[in-house]
Amino acid sequence: MASAWMSWCWNGMVVMNTMFEKRRIHQYTWQHPGSKEWHCIDYVLMRRDQRSYCCDVSVLRSADCRTDHKLLRGQLKLSVIRKTRNQVSMKKFNVGALKDEKVRDGFVEKVVELVEEGLVDDCDGAGMWEVVKESMVEAAERTLGWECRRQPDWFKEKGPSLKVIIEERNWLFRRWLRSSNNEDRQRYVAKRRQVNKEVRKAKNDWMQEKAREVEVGFMMGNSHGGMWKSLKELQRGKSGLRPMTTRVI
């Protein structure tokens, strides 16, 4: 197997792991369970005439991949020809924040304040509508902010509480990498189990709530409004994270 792999590499292929000077901890990808010695058994191969596209190859030790191999990342510099479209991307306000009572009260107060400042005595109906519209938009920008599309809908509601324990899990993982201590590993595993449990609970609670909204919408005969909206949110929530752009391959 090794000889076949080496002969294949000689046929116009380059092992990109050897093209960049790295510390040893950023070269090894696998630790032998018995001898505890580190080895490099994962490689990034490229055609010899295309090796200039590769910017870097390194091992990400802090990446939790649920495997005994460390994540090997290769960064490529590619030029992609994109087709231009006459389509304007519309940003959306983070209306999910209105479920928080404090945020909702702050938004209402800001709208009232801006409307009172913008209204004049001789303002007609069209002018009043423009003042109200601009006031609501400005108040939303100040209090709600813009919607982040990198997070699924079920994560937005429980995001603040989940981010805290996720950061704690990541910190314990980095601590275990530095110390290689069994106690640190046990703390990390316990925190990882807690994170998985809380994430599953948050997702299940959100999906059950959306299912109830679909059921109520169907029973009330609102099939053209809230029911289909809830179904789309369910479908989008089940798909998980969807990054807007991918820059590193």
C-alpha cells in the first residue's frame, strides 16, 4: 500500500505537508494509543503544476472532530468566476429579539420617541406615514440589530445561554490539549456531554413549539399564513448551520 502510494506521488503529485515549515505539534495528525508517540499519517496531495494555489497546510489541534485524528487543514487561494445577477440582497432585522420583554419595551419606547420628534403640526397623512416608517426602521436598527443567517432558528432563542457553556467546553478542550492530564480530559468530556444535552433539548423544544403552531394554524384555517411560515421555519431549522460564504478549503 505504501509503495503504491509513493509511486502515485511520483506521477506529478506533491505532498503539501512538507512544503511549509511548522512546529512538530502542528505536523503530527495521529497518536499511537499504546506508545503515545505522534505520527503524521494524513496528507494533502496536489498536482505539481497547481501547488502554487496552496497557501498553508497545518494541523488544528484545538478542533474537536470526535476522532483520534487531528484536523489537517489546507488553505487554497482560488479565483472563482462568479456570475453577476441583478439581485439585491435584503438584510432582515432580528425580529426574534422582540420575544424578550425588555427588548420589546425598548423598541416601543424608541419608536414613540422618534415619532414625537419627527411629527410637525401641518403634516398630512402621507407625511405622517413617512415619519412612522422611518422611526420604526431607525428604532429597529438601534434596538434589534440585523439578523445573523449563520445560526439556525432554534439556536437564536437559546443562543446566549448555549454560547456560555460552548465557550466553557472549548476552553476545557484547549486546556486538556496543553496539559494532557486525565482529570482535565474528564472535565472536558463532562462539559461536552452537558453541551450536547442542552443543544438537543433546545432544538427539541423549538421544534415542538413550531409543530404546535402548525397544528393551531391548521385547526384555525390559517393555511395561507402562519402555518406555512412555521413549516418553512421547521425545514430551515432541521437543516442546521449554513455558512453564507466559504473562504477556506
